[in-house]
Amino acid sequence: MSDSQNATALPRPAKKLDPVNAGFLLIAHLLGVAGLVYLITNFNPYTLILAIVYGGLCGLAITGGYHRLFSHPTYKANAFLRAIYLFFGAASIQNSALKWSADHRRHHARTDTDDDPYNIRRGFWWAHIGWVLFDAGETDLSLVKDLEEDPLVRFQDRHYLALVILSAAVVPALIASLWGDWLGGLLVVGFLRLIVEWHSTFSVNSFTHMVGAQPYCKKGSARDSWLVALITFGEGYHNYHHRFPIDYRNGVRWYQFDPTKWFVWTLSKLGITRDLRRTPEPRRLEALRKTAEESASRAA
Ligand SMILES: [Zn+2]
Ligand SMILES: [Zn+2]
């Protein structure tokens, strides 16, 4: 029986719908669909290119910034890159880096329990998007004291709403107005890009806790999925990541698709990032060997 099937028997803590989050999610999806229609009916190549570039920067802000820098200190980055991450992280509308990291550290510490914000045992839809719709109360910041020491992180958290409006709507509309397509900037670069990015991030919490192999650890639900890696800038190698969360790589082998790893590594050559942490190869191989042995003894 799978973890998710086991889950249905677990008691579910009562939670009430968060009208602000639920309302915004609904409106953003409707505007995203409007963006798709607009893109098809008023096609402008510059707007499409801007959406792709903006989406790429926002995606890296979540995977390279919120996840691999702020939530897990897998490397160090200079103030310029941290500021870029925090700006495009705000445009990704997934909460401030401080609160996102608090939730994510709790996810790692309490995986597959009721204390895990996106507990997969409550089912695919809960882990994917359901948990965002419900009021979880005040975010527990006790796990992110270190991040509160970063003035840039504090600034983004304090001025989060203003930064969201600026980075997700005003800036894309202003840039696209340079070629007379401010509405395309708002609908396509703002909202269509946003919902594509949301479902990419959400896939890490849902698909990679359900589908894929477990070569590094059988404990817990995290799995490696190259397919999810393709749509999440490399975050699909989630079994490895849960086993070795302080490694800046998720796709650890050279052929595994992990553009976030390549991005962070390239910036280290330019002096923008440093102190990239890697799991020593013998430890990785040991984890692989132990897990294979465990599987063999279970099968016997
Ligand atoms: Zn993580
Ligand atoms: Zn996970």
C-alpha cells in the first residue's frame, strides 16, 4: 500500500478556508487563462520573449534562491544576487523568502506528518495546492532565526505586498509598454507566467512525493523524477535532496537535468556565489548501496 493510501486513515486537523489566498488563487488563474487567450489573439514576439526570460528569472529565484540558498544554506551569494532573488521571488507570489523557508524547513523536519505544511499523506491535491487555500495561522518563524539576520530578507518580508505588485505586475507592464503592449505585459508576463510557475513549484510538493524512484532513501515519501526535473529547473531529484539537503545540487550526476545547479556553479566562477557544498562522493555511494541492500532484503 502506498503512503498516500495509508494517509486517508489519518486524522485531518480542521482547517478553514483562507478567503484572501483562495480568492487570489482563483482570480490569478482566470487572469492567466485570459493571458493565454491574449497571447494567441494578440501575438507579439517581444512579449513572449519577455515572458520566457521573466519566467526563467522567477523560476531560478525560487529554486536557486528561496530553496537552495535561503531554506537550505547550500552555498553563499553576494548581496546583488540575493537582492535579485528576492525581487523575482516576490514576483513568484509564493510568500516572502522568510516565510517560504520557514514552511520548507518544517517540511523537511516533519516530512509526511501533520506538521508538514504540504503533507503528501493528505493526498495529491492537498500537497499540490490545497494547503495554500487553507488558513494555517501565523507562520512559525522559530526555524529561520538565521535568515532574520539578513537585512535584505527582512526588507522583502516587511514590504512583501508592495514588492509583489511592483515585480509581478507593474514592471512587466512597464517593460512591455516599450513596444506598446502593456496589457500583454500584465496578462502574459504577469499572470500566465505566474500560473505556469506556480504549478511547476507545486509539482515538487506533489509529484515528487508520489511518483519516481527512491535510490537514496526508502524512509519518507520523497522520490526522484527526471520528468519533474524538466519542469522545475532540476528540483525533481527530490529523493536525493531529502537525503542530502545541504548539497547545492539536486541532480547530482553530470547528465541529470539540473539547470539550477549549473546556474549556481557558473556564478561561482564569476565570484557571485561561493562555498558551494557537495556531499562527499563516498557518502553518496554508501547511501545508494545501503538503499539497494534494503530493497533486496525486502524483496527476498
Ligand atoms: Zn528542500
Ligand atoms: Zn519534499
